[in-house]
Amino acid sequence: MKITHFEILRVPPSWIWLKVHTDTELVGWGEPYLENHPESVIAEVRRMEPFLEGKDPCRVESLWRVMYESGSGYVGGPVKMSAISGIDMALWDLAGKAAGVPIHRMLGGAYRDRIRMYRGVGGQLPWCVEPGQPYDAGQPPDNSIASGSLEAYEEAARVIVEEWGFRCLKAHIGMGDDVEPTTGVDHIAECFAAVRRGAGPDVEVAIDVHNPHPAKARQIISALAPHRPLFIEEPMPVERVDVLAQITHHSETPIAAGERWMGKWVFYDALRQNALSVLQPDLCHAGGITECHKIAILGEACYAKLALHCPLSPLALAASIQIDACAPNFLVQEHNEVNDWYEGGRTLIGKGYLSDPFELDSDGCVAVPRGPGLGVEIDEKGLEAIMAKPWRLTRG
């Protein structure tokens, strides 16, 4: 089997999908995407295409190195790594299809059969949009509750748990990147406490505070500690791993980061400095399945958990779940709420995109797909309808 050419699809509301064609009937699917920079990644994918034409797609590790070292000595960077990530995903899909097994079987086999999911909670009640529409095309079902209020955080958590069926949540409560007054720290803690009340005592709740100024990081960690978050995500900007390690060194609460880190090397640096308890590489940015599997292994050796970042399409989610299935240190899996469909007491993830969407069970988990490659099949009819909708530059 040899690679013949690439095909790039702009999939609404804002995704970039890649089909790697071969000289057989097999096609590999991937998602080369970088938020707000899709055209740059598309150009990089096209630049890499000649390096892979005529090659055996099953030699994934070798082709990963070819892509990484292409470019006259310049390696890494978000655009290049996002392009590599999407191509790598498609190569693994092809390798699994050629072998007739799901990717996790090629990575050591399933450690678990179900994957715990979490859903984000903001200051609004959840809603659904038709497949292919951006999330902001909808609106909260109850406009009598003021957005951003403590009541909204509490009620949103209650609805997502009691009605939609999630058993793990992540609160999104930011405070900006300036040195805010202490009242901003208090507000974060109050909002998180409201989410805790709405979710109930048996539901794990994490929090993403979205990179506040380092001067406030210790205060935020201390203010949240009594509420026992599952983890605190990026309590400061993460460009300086050494500063992150200093701030989190005495934290009793697990600290998570990594969605904007590319490649295994920076994760190794963070783990070596004991900066993190939870690793959050993004499979579409960090280097694809090849690299994220290695990052998971590094984390296991350092007693760090894995919670893959995944705010993109159901295709990226399917790839993430293949790694989750075989990682002993897996914690929980993120997904983008734009992909959720709630109807008749059932919550589906990926309706319209996947022939058999992921379905949340009574424990807030989805089953690991057993099909070859990524384990899922594209809903061709559904995708045709989605492709007729507008595509936009900013993430859905």
C-alpha cells in the first residue's frame, strides 16, 4: 500500500479534515487544525505531501520523523506540529484499517472498555445546535437566569448532570491576565462552589482558570483547595515551566496543563520539575497519536494522569479515545459541547459526523469503538448535509 495524494476538507462549522488516499480502497482520516490559523496549517500539510507520496503509510514512526525534520533544520512550532498531528492521525487510521484492528490494539491493547467524559460548564445553561452549526448559533433554554450569575453556574451543572448524564464536569471561570484585585479570586471560588452544589457530591469537577497572571496563581490555588477540584487547569501562563513548577510545588490540588505544548520534550521538562499532576496534550497539536502515546508513557513513569485536550471535532475525539483506551494513567476525556446532541434522555456526541455517534451511558462514559483504525465510520449522508452549511475561520 502506497500513499497517492491528500484531500483537504473544510468541514463546518470550522474544522479541517484530511483524507490520505492510497493505491488501494483504503483511506485514512485526520484532523490537521490550529485554532484561528487553519490556512497556515493547510499550507504546511500541502508542503509535506510530496515527502509522503509513494510511501507506505503503515511506517508511521519513520514518516513522523520525515515530517518533523523536513524544513531545512527548522523543527517544531504550532503550525508544523499541527500539520504533522493531522497527518499522523490519518496514517494510524490507515495502519489500523490495513491490519483490521483498532489503533489501541496496535498500542498494546485495551486497558479499559469505557472512557469517562467531562463537559464544560460556564455561566449559561446548556443547549444543542444542529450538526455543522457553531455553538453560538443557539441560546440558553431559560433566559430568566442571568448569564454569569452564581445561579446560572449552579443550574447549568445540575442540568448537565441530572438531565444530560455527565458524571464529570469542568468549570470555565477566567479572570484575565492582569494583576486583578482579590475580589476576582473570590469570584472564581464562589462560582466553582456553585458548580459543586449543582453537580452534587458524587460528581468530580475540575476548573480551567485560563492563564491568569502568575502573581494571582497561588491565591487562586489556595482559594479553590477547600472545594477539592479534580484538577486546576493552567493557573498561570505556561511559557515558563520553571515558574509553573515554583507556583505549583506546594499545591495539594492536582495541577493540569499542556494543551499548547508541542512534542514530548516540553512535557518531559515539566515532569522532571514536578510541575504537573495531570498532562493535557492536544492530539491535534502535540504531534498526533504517535507523540501523545509517548507523552502518556512519560506521564505514567512520573505518576501523572492523562486528560487529553480535545475541543475540536468528533474525529479528533475518536483518535483521542484510542489513546485513552490503552493508557493506564488515563483520567478523563474532554470534548467540544458543539458536538453534543441531547434528545429523549440520550446524549450523543458526533451526531451527523459519525455513522454511530458516541453515546453517554449511565456512568457518564462512552464505549471504546472496536472498528479498524480510528474505530469509527464517517456518516457520508450526514456529512453531505453538514458540508452545505457555512464554514468559518474561528473555532465552532
